[in-house]
Amino acid sequence: MKKYVPNLITLGNLFCGCIAAMFAFADDIVWAGVFVAGGIFLDFFDGLAARLLNVSSELGGQLDSLADMVTSGLVPGIVMFQMLSDSLGVAFLDDMAFTAAADQAMFLLPIKNYIPFIGFLITAASCYRLAKFNIDTRQTDSFIGLPTPANAIFIISLAIILDITEVDWIYNLLDNPYFLLAITGLSCFMLNAELPLFALKFKNFGFKGNEIRWIFVAVCLSMIILLKIYAVPLIIILYVVMSVLNLQLNHAK
């Protein structure tokens, strides 16, 4: 029975992703974020469980990517769709908007009604990244390009900050459609960029050989204590910056 344990954990990730998608479509971003976080938590532990139980399998690897496609691919695309819709004043998912669309040809709708769908490029880029990951033998101990869970955390944290912030300049920035379109393009690029990033996989818990991981964890904890939710997107940026610096140091050595 133990061989089914990791797959059940993976399916738990998928289940969380489905619930997160429902909340995201309802524009309840905070609860969508909670279930995405739960799914990513399970995503981390399914691989750990497979290694501890020595039951790793090809099926588990494929199942993991399929679950990630929902939790870390579909949901951030929906969230960006909602952010763009809100910033442009488009209520396409409302019943009235659907009725209006049904009463006239889709191509007669104002051009701004189509812009929010650009957010789903994040979903497409995530799908492409996950497909590449499945056949890329270079990504066993590190990543090439931003992992989909990290990208999902980045996008959803921006949406949550927009929803709760009382800081005017932050709200105005995150509610700007041009900024959101730029974030969408950057997200798609980073997911599939040929950029080596370190993985948070500890083969042992000693400092030697895990220097960058322990430093990253320590800085992240400090940022969360000081900045709370505002720290989350900064942590993802820090992850990329530290990976680039680590790559430069390794080349120098």
C-alpha cells in the first residue's frame, strides 16, 4: 500500500488546486491563495514521501506535473485574468456581461474586454514549462527557469496585496493594467528561461553544501517577520537574484 501514499498526496494537491480555481473565478483571491498554498505544501511532500518510502515511479512524476498544471498553472492564470478585468473595469464573468455578450457578436465587444484573457498566457507558459521539465534530465538537483509553484506564489501574492493593501502607491501600481501586462510577460519568460536556479532540496541538514539554501531560508524568515504578506513577492525575486549570484560565484571558482 505504501506505493500509493505519494500519489494520494499528489491528488491532494490537485484537489486543492480545483478548489482554488473555484475561489479564483469567484474573485475570492485570499481563499484561492490559501488553497494554492495548501496544494504547493502537498506538492513538496509527495516527492519527499516517495523518496522516504523508496517508491518513486514514472507515474508519480507525470501525476505530479498534471496536478501542478491546475494548482500552479491554471489558478495563477485565472488570478491574472481577474486582476486585469478589475483594473480595466471589465465584468466579463458577471451574469450581465455574459448576457450582453450573448446578445451581440463577440467581435463587437469593446477591445478592452479581450485584454484580461492575456492573463491566461501564464497558464500556457506554465504548461510548456511543465512539459519541458518532464523530459529535461538537467533538472534533477536544480531548476532551469522559474518553477511553476514559485511563479504561482508570486502572482497570487500580488493579487492578495492588491486586495488588502492600504498603501496608495502599491494599490495604484498593482491596479495598473500596463504593469499587470508587463508582469504577465515577465512571468511567461521566467518560466521558460534558460536560467539555472537552485532547488530547496536538502540532501542533509548540514551547512556545508547547503550554504545558499540556509542563507535563503534565514533571509526569508526575517523578511516575513518584518514585512508579512508584502515579503512574499520580494522573496521570489530574491530567489532569482540569489540563484544568478550563486551561478556567477560558481563560474568564478
